[in-house]
Amino acid sequence: MNGEDTNALVGPLDSDVAIKSRIFTIRGVQVMLDSDLAKIYQVETRVFNQSVKRNESRFPSNFRFRLSMEEYRSLISQIVTSKEIRGETRGGRQKAPYVFTEQGVAMLSGILNSEVAVQVSIRLMNVFVAMRKAIASVAPILSRLDVVERRQIADQQRNEERFDTIFKAMDGGEFPPQKVFFDGRHYEAYSFAKKLVGKAAKSILLVDGYCDDVTLDILSAKRGGVKVTVATVEKTPITDTAVAKFNKQNSTLEVRHTGRFHDRFLVIDGKELYHFGASLKDLGRHYCAVSRMDAAFIPSIMQRM
């Protein structure tokens, strides 16, 4: 590499496709390097820039500007191999090049007076126009994608705010007194139940006639050493094998059979009582609510166990 320009880094620019590949977007505008333009106009980069400098008043900053070295290195990294980058940095161009916007490229025909220059300018402008049309054709699609992405971000933010409310309440030793889960909010409801179980310091009593492996998964979120009692119907899907496996990892779980309860209740440490509009395993499947009840009802529930 001779230190004069980057022409050695590029292939022939003898087709519209090749020229399009040398139009870059920098600082939000489409530009071409001075060295690429010099190659197309069939002159040395030095001679090309001297001609422009003699007519500097025709090239304001929105027609031509110099890249920073950081911008130049970033650009070079996109179009050459790492070996060529090292050569460029070590022995090549020491100053960042100038780049020309579409208006600057159009102005070149007025200072490079030759038949070649006229034909080249026409060709370059046609390429720029074609690229603008291509970008304009996909703009509506990009706009729709942007709307979808913004909606997804908004939904995610709302969900995060809901969870933050729950987690902050937990950190303060309090839980929201009421909670409604709309149908389809499976994960939100599942996470809520696990966090609620995780509050217990000593004991958990779950009264739920419809328990299964999902119920056990939620209860496994308890702290170590917390005793769990599940009151459910005699024909429960929870098998003795499932209980034994649970206790090997999350002792201690006890299953009691009763048919005296219609609703679902959760008692935390014998002090907090929650009423569930659906079984724990079905939270979020249908529209349902969770409400914190007066702890005075806890002894009555315990007696009916």
C-alpha cells in the first residue's frame, strides 16, 4: 500500500453494482470516498483533491467533509481484511479521507472538465438516484417494523413495571392485597404464585382440590426448611412417588386428603391468608383474582383440616 490512497484495497469500479458497493452511510447521509471517486474519474487521488481544493467554495460541509480517523478505521474494517487493515494503519494513509455527498458528487462535473468527467457524473447520479428509490421502497416496511418493535417494548415495560410492584412489595414485607390475572397471563400468574410461596419463613398451607405437578413446581420455590402441607381431594394426581421425590430435594411436604373445601386458600406462616379464584396450576388460564383475607379466618380453616 503506497500511502497515497485506498485504491489498492478495492476492485474495479466498472459497473453500477460495484459503484453501489462503494456508497456508504456516514453521519446519516450517503457518501463516497475521495479515492473511489478519483478511481472512477481515472485520476490520482492527489490530483482529484487538488482540483476540488481549487474550487473549495463550491463544496460546503454538506457537499464534502473529512472523516475522523475513528470513522475511517470503522469504514475500512467493513471493506478489507484484518491483514489489509494492519497494513493501512502501519504504512498507509495517515490522514482520514474526504467523502462526498450526493450534492458534492453532482458538483464534481463542473470542475473536472472532460468528456469522461461528464459521462462519469451522469452515471454516478443515476446510481445515487437508484439507491434512493430502493431505500424509499423499503421505508414503509421499516416504518411498520418500527411500530411493532415499539409496541413490544411498551408491553415489556408494562410487564416489568407490574413485576417491580410485586417485588418491591415483597421487599417491604407486604404483598398487594388484591391481584387480577387476565386470561392468557400464564407466566405472570405463575411467577406471582412462586414469589408468594417464597415469602414463607416457616410454613405453608395450601388448600386446593386440583393439584398436580405444576402445583409442586410452584411450591418448590419455597425457602429451605419451610414445611408445606397440601390439603386436596383424595383422588389427587399427586402420587406418593412425586411427594417422595419432592421431599428428597425440598423437604418437608405433607399431603392431606379432604373434600370439605370448594375454594382455594394459601396460608403463609399461619399469619397471612390468601384466597385464589382458581387452582394454583390454572392461574392465568382464565380470568381470575387473588385476594388477601383477614387472618382471623385462619383458625377456622385449620380446624377443618
